Amino acid sequence: MKSLSYISAMFNSYTTTEGICFKNYDVDDGEKFCNLDSEINHLVFLTRGDLSAQYNEFQSIKVKNRELFLFPKSVRYALTILTPSDLLVCSFESLQPIYNELNFRIYTAIRSLIQFTFAPVPIHDILNEYILLFTEYLRKGIKSELMCKLKFQELFLLLSELYNKKEIAGLFYPILGQSLGFKNRVMQYFPTVNNVDELAKKMNMGRGNFDMKFKKEFGMTPLQWILKEKAKHVYFSLSEPENTLNDIMNKYNFNSFTHLNRFCKQQFGCTPSELRKRLTQND
């Protein structure tokens, strides 16, 4: 695989002290785009071309010209460019900067009414005008921290005005929560821990208080959630032929192949080899 520098021209970018970043990419076809930091969220706008996108346990989706989608933090993703494409990527650590101003609690409240599917959303005409103008700013090197913050606020204001509540809740479903700071920190820390005790310690909380708050926020126990998230990552890794079973065992802290086999049978009803064969046949 070529590094991104050989296949993409990044026109310009700017990152604020709050972790908000906008970047433009002009990407050749036939290559995997692997330049997105998994520790933050990415709202990806495709303004030209076609690509396929996948993350964790979700099947690969086709994204067409003038569509957008979200990669939440702490996921394993694959982004393959199918035709020469232009992307504007808005990366951000959390929704906190605009959560109260735009009353994102409304979208959190209807989250439970939605059956989430990973799918692209059409770019509205007015939103497309915003993207084209901002892209030109970046091309010309017009940038400042203040402008970046204002454009971030403008982006989410446009989204809230141009799309209905169900569409917004569906787009941001993976990162909406009653206690945004708590959920954001859980998503940040869980890839670095091996068990619930370590996660509670990272959150600077006692185990009892952590378990109670976690269940209220995520609707399940911390152990159930960690196993579920781990299963998503293992599933994705098995879908990539370049990952050997030994690689997967080491990456996700399985102490033996027997442990990995048992985990896959519990989560998927089959061995890792059987699951890999099934995923390959689906491709």
C-alpha cells in the first residue's frame, strides 16, 4: 500500500486548540485512504468521485458524489477510493463546543427511537455551497483559529437547519449521549485498557459509581459493552486478509488461540477461520 503522500494532495488544513480540524484532500483512485486519526471523530464530505467506506462490524457502503458520512472515534475503518475524489474532512474530539448552543440534547432524546445503520447522507445544495467556499479558503491559505471555530459552528448550524431531527440523530448516533463528557472519555480510553477495573481507574472513578453511571449511559454493563466493542474490532480485522490470526491474537490481548476461538464462538457462533471464510465469500 502506498502512503497517502503519494496518492493525495492535501491542499491545506487548520487545527484549533479545541481539537477541531478541517482538511481538504484530492485523492487518486484505486488506493486505500488511511490518513484519519482513530482517536477523534471524522465527518467526511465527498464533493467529487466515488468511494467505499466500512468500519467495525458494518458492511462496506458505497458513497457517491455529494454525500457525507461519519467515522466515530475508536473504530477500525477502511476507506477505498474508487474514482478520483475530492474530500473535505471535519475532524473533532467531541460535540461539546456546539452541544449546548445547538441543543443537541434533542437528538440524544430521540436516539432510542432509531435503528442505526451506517449509511451516507446526501449533501444539501446550501451545504454544498458552504463546502465549496470553505474549500476555496483552504486552497488559498486563508485560515485562522477563529475562522476554523466559526466555520465549525456554521457547519453544525447548517446541519441542524437543513436536515430533520431524525436525520441528524441518525448521522451522529454513535457519538450522542446523555452525559457527553463521560461517553467521550470512555470512547477515548477503552482501546488502551484490558478490563473494566482499568477503565474505571482511567476515568478516575470508583468501580461501583462507574458501573452505575456506565449502565445509565450505555444501557448495559461495562463488561458487556467492552466485549461487544472488542467483537466489532475483531470482526473488522478478520475481514482484512492481511491480518493473520496471530496478529489479531496479539493486537487484542488474547493469551492463546484457544482463547481467541472461544471468544469468536461466543460472539459470532463460529471459529475465527470460519468467520474469515464467510467474510471472504461475501466479498
